[in-house]
Amino acid sequence: YREHQASQKRIFVMQVQDKCDINANQCVLKSDQFLLSLSNENGDTVINSTYPLDTATLFVVDSNNQAYSHPLGMTTSPYYWRAKTDLEQQLATRGARQKLRIIANIKGGSYISEFTSITQ
């Protein structure tokens, strides 16, 4: 019964913890005990989660509110995911802002967030 309950579809909203500056490796999203950190590494956007993910997709949102998806691929384990993006260049200058969305799936749960990375 508990396994069945755990696999039921649920949506959880994540909030930015403190501030979000992906280029400075200071972007953590939180929903209860679940944490998701985002950073840039050699042209890749990297996420690390406190629980193993089934899938993860990052969306870069332009000034017309059009979202462009970047499905992330698992790296060494289901806790680490990455995708090639141009966020490092977009956020290279001080004060640069980029609206982002993310969906991270764990069993029947979808963790979602819309947030802005601001270069400090």
C-alpha cells in the first residue's frame, strides 16, 4: 500500500533558498527535506539532489516568456545530472538575470520551480 501511495502523481513546489547565482554555485531550491543545487561547470549546467531523481528538465525562459527545454542526463549516479547550456555566457556579467524553470521527477512526485538566477 505504501509503495502504491509513493508512486501516485504529486506536485511539489520548490523555493529558492536565500539567493540564486548559478555561476557562483550559490543556487539551492528547497521543498521540505528535498534540496536541489544548480551550478555551471565547463559549459554544462549541473544539478545535484538530495534524493535520486528519475528525470530532470531545465527550461531557460526568454524575454517573451518562451521556455526552451534542456533535458538533463544522469552522470555518475541518480543524484547528479547535467546538460549543455549557454547559461554560463548569459550570466557572465554582474547583474545579469535569467528566468529558469525546472521539473525534477522522483517516483510519482514532480518537483517544480520557476526562479531567477542573478549574477552578483
